[in-house]
Amino acid sequence: MNKIDQIFKEASKKLLPKHKGKLIAIDEESGDYEIADRALDAYKKLIKRQPGKVFVVKRLGFEYTYFVGTPRCAVDSS
């Protein structure tokens, strides 16, 4: 398990179920994080404390943050 996943797992223990579905921006170096309804809002909060850093954003309570693409369903090719 990488450091981001460890931080996410520990934060999830504290924040779930109350904040399920919210986005969490995580700074890998410091372990600092912020939660918000939108990724940009979490980023804006965290960048104030961790200027010049790059963050990973995940969704609390879910494996994936975003799903992009065509839903898996039967397609009529006729």
C-alpha cells in the first residue's frame, strides 16, 4: 500500500460514514488533507496550508473518484 492509500485509509476511518461521497484532497508529503463537495474546493482549502504542492483527490467511501466513459450495457448494433 502506498503512502496516499495509507493516508486515505486512516482519514476514511475518521470521516466515514458522515462524509461519504465527499472529495478529499491529500498532500502525500505532510499527510495533510481537506474535504469538500467539489475537488476544486478541497484543493483551494488545502493549498492555503500547503502552497506549491501537488495533491491527490479521492472520493470518500468509493473506489473511484470519477467514472468517464460509456456505461456497460447491451448495445443494439442493428
